[in-house]
Amino acid sequence: MKKIIFSFAMMLLAFNANAQGVVEKLTVYNEFRPAVVHLSSGRDIKNQFTNIFLKNASLLFKQGVNTMEANMETIAGVDFDDHKYVKIEKMLACQLDTVGQNALYCATVIDIPAYEQMLRNNVNLTNFSLFDASTSDQMSYTSIDLQDDVQMPLVNHYFFRLNGKFVKAHDRELSRMLSKEQKRRMKTIMATDSFSWVDRDSLVRLLKAISSVQGE
């Protein structure tokens, strides 16, 4: 497949860890929709036909009838009318909740190991092609094919933003950023029967608990 590299801004000026569920589509939204794309250069641009690829939580957009995947090195985030996404570890993660300057994010992607296991178990699933975006200092993309009615297992990756830094929602990694009192509160939340590191409500409770304490 031929890859084409060009400036996203110039193009728009010319025209515009556990399985968490199963979907029958490969994008977050059923239809491509308007969004404001924040580039890593600091520039913001509007795109009328935007979506997020569940393969790797990357940015998708339309060029005519073609679906294009952006080079994530050029993307800082994207704002839709209902959700805000920030790039964390090359994935677009949705902002779920905020407490002051702190926040909880979630990046949802296809669980490839679970999908491969389903194939090994002879589950009748329609395969799809995975293409890597080319790299460039400017935003680059490659044309991809999206198919409907593909049942794919999903996994959610949760992250906290604390004091302006992103950290995975994991006790060992999170504790490195916390004060003694914040660690105590984290352990108290973790001790509850309902707590889970892959449960949104649990992580929101944890975010509120540690954000109410001034870090050392």
C-alpha cells in the first residue's frame, strides 16, 4: 500500500489489563464527526470528519472517501463535542473525570492477544488488516480499510494525571508519585472489596482521595 506524507494543516486548509468488552466496529464513534485536533507543534486545527481507531487508539480522519490514520507523533490531543482526548503513550486517552488539576483518563484499544486466542479457538471472526502509520516531522498518514460487523474484544488502559505528569493506574507506579498521606489513602481505597484497577468508579474514588491531600 502506498503511503503518502504531507502536512495535516495544509491539507485541512485545502479541504478539511483485562478484556473490557466486545464491539462490532473498529472506531469509537459510529460516524466520523467534527473535532478540534491539537498538534504537537502547538497548533489547533478543525476537522469535520474525525474518529478514533480502536486498533491502537490513534486518530482517524477522512480524505474524500478514504479513511486515513494519522502519525501519532504529530498529535497532542483531540476535542470532540462530547469528550476530550489527550495523547498518552501514543494512544488517545479519554478524560473521564477531574479533581482540580488532576484527572483520570482511559485509552480503549482492541485486545490483540485475546483476539488471537479467539482465532486459535476457531471462533469465526472477520480478520482485518493492521497498517502502521509512517513517521515524519509533519503529520503523516496511511490509507486504511475499515470493515463493519467485526467482533473484537477490548481492553481499557487507565492513566492518572497528577501534578502535570501522567502515570499508569497501577499501585507500584502510582505510589512513586504520592506523599506518605496519599499512599495511606490509596491503601485504604484499595482495601475495599469493590476496588479494582480496571474499574472506572474505583479509580475515580482513588483520584478524589489522593487529590484532597497536598503532596509532599
